[in-house]
Amino acid sequence: MEVLREKVEEEEAAEREEAAERAEWARTEKMMRPVEVRKEETTLTQETLRDLEKKLSEIRIPVSAELPAFTKDIIDISMLPVSYKTNTPKEEQLLQLADNFSRQYSHLCPDRVPLFLHPLNECEVPKFVSTTLRPTLMPYPELYNWDSCAQFVSDFLTMVPLPDPLKPPSHLYSSTTVLKYQKGNCFDFSTLLCSMLIGSGYDAYCVNGYGSQDLCHMDLTREVCPLTVKPKETIKREEKVLPKKYTIRPPRDLCSRFEQEQEMKRQQEIRAQEEKRLKEEEERRMEAEKANPDALHGLRVHSWVLVLSGKREVPENFFIDPFTARSYSTQDEHFLGIESLWNHRNYWINMQDCWNCCKDLIFDLGDPVRWEYMLLGTDKPVLSLTEDYSGINDEDDVENLDKEDEDKSFDMPHSWVEQIEISPEAFETRCPNGKKVIPYKRAKLEKWAPYLNRNGLVSRLTTYEDLECTNILEIKEWYQSREDMLELKHINKTTGLKTDYFKPGHPHALRVHSYKSMQPEMDRVIEFYETARVDGLIKREETPGTMTEYYQGRSDFLSYRHADFGPRVKKLTLSSTESNPRPIVKITEQFLRNPAKPAEEDVAERVFLVAEERIQLRYHCREDHITASKREFLRRSEVDSKGNKIIMTPDMCITFEVEPMEHTKKLLYQYETLMHLKKEEKLSRHQVWESELEVLEILKLREEEEEVHTLTISIYDTKRNEKSKEYREAMERVMHEEHLRQVETQLDYLAPFLVQLPPGEKLTRWQAVRLKDECLSDFKQRLINKANLIQARFEKETQELQKKQQWYQENQVTLTPEDEDQYLSYCSQAMFRIRILEQRLNRHKELAPLKYLALEEKLHKDPRLGELLKMFT
């Protein structure tokens, strides 16, 4: 650093000379013409700048003590690699170029703030900002798109404010350190997010600029929570139905047009007054919510990410705030100006005026008039020299420009930061300590890591009525990994309505359950996944006196069933709801059109008036008709009070037919229809009763699920899945036992005999022969003992079987069937054991000589005995 300071002093002294200054101005006039134009257009004098700087220094900036601190003192640098603690020669050369570039910029633009080029890292080593970026593609598919990357950075890190909100930080830590401690300022956030986006293929840049107070402080209390914004409903245009040729004319309108006009005027006045009142309330509310004027507006330093269009099918340029993970247009009012931006290849200075914030900025980085670059090694196209450089005719000037291009053609060194890695545990935990709270305007969003809460709660959104967040309007809770497939719970505190949303896979195929109380026979709406049910039920609505069901895709074309209940009959004994069902008063069923039947025979609506003993039918209307046929039956009992059989009479069927037919007038047809309807009524009543029982089962199951709230664990999650863990431990135990068995087979067979000899003494020929004979003799005895053991067990099993057979012959007459079954079972098992012992004995007799010869050959090949045995032979 001292060498650099000496060079700077020498260059500054040289620049004071008149000849060098003229040459410098001649060169910079051709290279940085936009800077000169801006300098001529400025109206601020040096005295004005000093006064402004004095006023700004007098402003005291309060820093909240609750915000976490992230300083180099808490960072352990002992385990950091060498690249963090030193600079390579190429990095030193880059720092010299950056210093030279900064001096020229400060000399030509004294009214602008110093450039943010090479802050110190965690090891107090200056590092160029572009080399701090480490493009990395994360191994998680969820982190492939920009929105998921930004959300992860926002959730994973904790915001630390800048030490001085008017200046960029003096330190810029590596992304690995930021991830380790899960803290950072806006520049740390942007560096990590930009590294991930560049690794995912986006054209992303870190921006050093100025932002609003809310943006710099991550204050979302004046922003609407994105989860509360309802998507716009697309209005479907209703197709006009062509009028039929034969239609009934509507009745003549006898209302007074004057009265209608007066009523319309009165309604318009009421509507205008209501709109005026709402507008005044909105203005008062906006005035109350309006933020206090910021004394540092336009001066607060902030860093964010710029994503340019082109790569990854990005249609237009946009900003990403790394604090909140929200995307903004490049013309948003929160972004007040840009000083510079950089990626992993180059560094650009904004030469455009930001008097209108960032609204008029053009992000064509290949335009040197608007963006002055530091290095020539950029992938952005450079505009061709036209009018601005048309006056360059001097050969010396052209040579100077060529030399300057050669000096600036410098490739960016590789990043000094280690590979960015996020462990699966950290990726799953997301938030620091597994929890994060984000306040919004009239809302509060809470996030938890998966499996942190025993009920599977991962997110909760609380909406309030007032800005102080005291009166709760509604609560939304999101769940994961629930065994009951519960995904979302919505609680409306105003109405007391609770709505549960389920993913596919519930035992009762639940999709939505809306209720106010879990008690039966109360107001509730249950929606189902119709493809998971055999009966095609998609929705069931229940009130204390009614039950309505909606169907889809049934073979009998049933689409609607409505049942009305009467008061329950009181019994003397205590009885449950199942044993004492409510009496059914009326059942209404509606059917879709069956194209296989003619319209006059296809029932559209069927009403069973159980209390009145009547059945009403309404058939579908033909397309060329204006009315439909109807039929009503009086459902009498088949026998009267005296036991006499009742005969079908014409007054028991009232019919209205559009086109009467002969067969429908016959009593036989009417009688068969009535008998069929009686069976259908009985079936419908039974189905309504089953629906009531199903509701009771659902409520009972939901109470158990809410009480237990069991979570499902993937079989690949070996840390939480107990079955998978037990299986892995069993496999490890088997492998360990197999390893021990292999070690036992590789034991030294001469060790028991070598122990008998004095330690360190060399074997003689006679000792080698004796060891060989003892080893073979011992092995032979072991083979004989094993054969004797198998023979003894074989004889023992045979004797026991003979005794059992003799006992059976003596007591065969008095044995019970159970005793005979036990005897047969014993004989079967005994014969099985005898057969196995016989096979083992025969196999042992066959393998014993081979094993003996194999051991003898092994002893001859043993290096400790082989040479001595050969000498003996």
C-alpha cells in the first residue's frame, strides 16, 4: 500500500505541471466527452457544495438498537483460505487500475461521490467488487428462477443497516461468510443474490445507488402484502342466445317512464353522494398513512440487483430489492438514482442525469456516452465512433487512444470467494432460527421452517382492520407435510367462518370444508375431489334443517339432491344422533338430460313429499316446445286399515302432457311407474341417511386429526424417518457382522501353536514339522468331533421319533382329534429335522477330506513353514 501511495503522489505532482495537464485534458476530451458536458452544465459552485456538506454533517441519523450488528469482530478468520487474506499479482494490478480510474473520475467529476470500487473484506484486504461475485448454480431446482432465488436470500439472511446511510460500506464480505452468519447489509444481500442469478443464467448486475427510506430500512408497513391481493377475475362474456321462432311475447310494461326517470335521477344522486363520501374517506386515510417527509430523501445509499432483458427469456429490464425479494419496474419511485453497477466481468459508471429518479435511464451498457466502463474486456457491444469522435485527425491522438485501449484491455481475475454452498439442512430451515416475521400494511406475515412446528405450520398471514394492527380481521395459515393433507386454514374473525383447504389424498377426498362449529347439524359446506369418489359428489351444503348435494359425472345423470328435515322425535332414553336420525320431510332431485331417452320420458326433477305421501315429476322440455310435461302420484299404502289390497285408480295420478300418448294413459303404465318411484324413494332416503352418517364420520375424523396432527416424513429423509433410520442401522449392523466374519476367516491358523514357542526364536526344521503335524492333528480332531456331534443329534432325534410312534400305537384308540393333529405335526417336524441332520452329516463326510488336504497345502505354502518343510523333504 505504501508503494501505491508513492505512485499516487508522483502522478499527482506530474499532473500539476502545465504540459501534462494539457495532454491529460486532450486525452480525456476524446474518451469521456459526456463527463465534460455534464461538468459544464452543472450550476453548483464549490461554496454551495461546502454548505450542503456542512448541513448534511449536522443531521443526526438515529440507528435502532434492536437491529442486529454484523462487524468484522464477530467473524472468525482463522479457517478462511489464503485467497481471503492475500491478493494475487493480477488482483494487485487490478487494484492499481481501479485507483487510476477513480482518480480520473474524481478529477473530472468533483461534484460526484467517490466510486465504490475496492472495499475491504473480512480479512481487511482490499478486493475489487467484481471479484467478490462468485457465479454459482445451486443444486436445488427451486433456486433456478429469479423469484425463488430472491425469496431464499430474503428469508435466509437478516438485514443489518449500513453504518452510515449516506455512504457505501467500508467492508464487503464474501458470500460464504454472509451465509455462515446469516447477516448482511444491502450490499451483502445484492452480492449473494447476483452471484446466484448469474449462475442461473440471468444477465444480472449489482447496483450502487440511492433508494427511498422504506426501501433502505426494509419497511413494508406502507406496502400491501402480496398474499392479500386478490387476482383479477376475468369476466366471461355471455353469448347471446338467438331468440326462438315461436316465443311468448313479454307482457306490456305499464310503468310510468317519468317515474322511472325520476327514480334513476334519485339513484344517481345517492350514488354520487356515496362516491363523494368514499373519496373523502380515502383521502383522509391516505393522509393518515402518508409518511413523514424524509430529511435524507435522495441521499440514502442502497444496493439492489438489475436484471437486463435477453437471457433466460426475460422480456424487459427490472429491479429486484434483495431485502424483500420483490421485483420493481426500472421506473419505480423507490429507486432515486444510480451511481454505478457491476457484474463479475466489468464495472460501469452511470453518466446519465438522475433528476427524474431512474425513470429516464437507458440501460444500454454498450453505450459509452451513457455508461463509462472500466475494462475493455466486456461482453457488451460498443457503439461505433461517429459524430463524437469525427474530429480526431491527428496521428498522435490516434496513437494515444490505441495505447489507452491496450492499457484498458484487462481480463477480470477469477473470484477470490470460495464456492458458494448451501447445505440441505440450511436450505430447508431458510429463516434464521427457523422463524421470520414481516410486517405489512394492515397485515403481518410469519414464516417457519418445515417440521419446526408440531402441527406442520409453515406460514401465517394475519390481516388487521387498522394501521396499528390491533383488530384482527382474518387469519390464513399454510401447512406442509400433514397426514390429513391440510394445506390452508382460513379463519374470518368477523363472521366466525373457518375454511379448511386440502390437497388430494384425504381419506374422504375432502377439498374444502367451511364451517363455524364442529358440532353436527350446523351450517357447513364440504367440497370434494369428484374424481376420487365413486358417487361423483362434488359439494355438500348442510344447515340445521336441510342438506343439499351436488353431483357430477354420474351414470344416472343425477346432478342435485336436496333434503328437508323435520324436528327430531324426542325419546325417553338418551340416544345418539346416529340411532335417532332426523325425519325426512321432502327430497328433491334434479337430473341432467339423458340423450338416450326422449325428452318427454326423461325426468328433469323428482320431488318426494314424504310427509304428504306425494311424488311429483317434471320432465325435460323439448327444444321445439315452450313447456314440459308433469306428473304427480298419490303414494298410498298397498293395503288399507282392514288389510284389503288397494287397487290403482285414475285419481291417484295427475298428468299434464304436452303431447299425450296412448301408453301413458293406461293404468298399468302408471302403476309400474308408481312402484318404481316407491323403490327410488326408499333408495333416496337411504342415501340421505348415509350422507348424514358420512358427515358425522368426517367431523369425528377431523377432530382426531386436529388433535393429533400427525406429519408425514419422506422415506428419503433418513434423519426424521424412524423406519428408514432403523433399516439403515440394521443394514450397517449386518455389514459389520459380515466384516467380523471375514476377519475371523482371515485369522492366523498357526497362532495357537506359535504361542507355545519362545518369542523371537527362529524356527528349526524339526519345529516346523512338529507345528505342521500338530495343526493337522488338531484340525482332524475338530472334523471328527463335528461329525460325532451331528451323528449324536441324528440318533437322538430318531430315538425320540420312535418313542413317539410307540406311544401313538399304544394310545391310538383313546386319542382325540386334537391329539392326533399334534402327533402328526410333531412327526412332520421331527422328520424334517432328521432329514436336515442326515444331509449335513453326508455333506460333512464329503467335504472333510477336501478341507484336510486344503489345509495341508496351505501349510506347505505358508512362508513361515514352506522353506523348512521343503528342506526336510
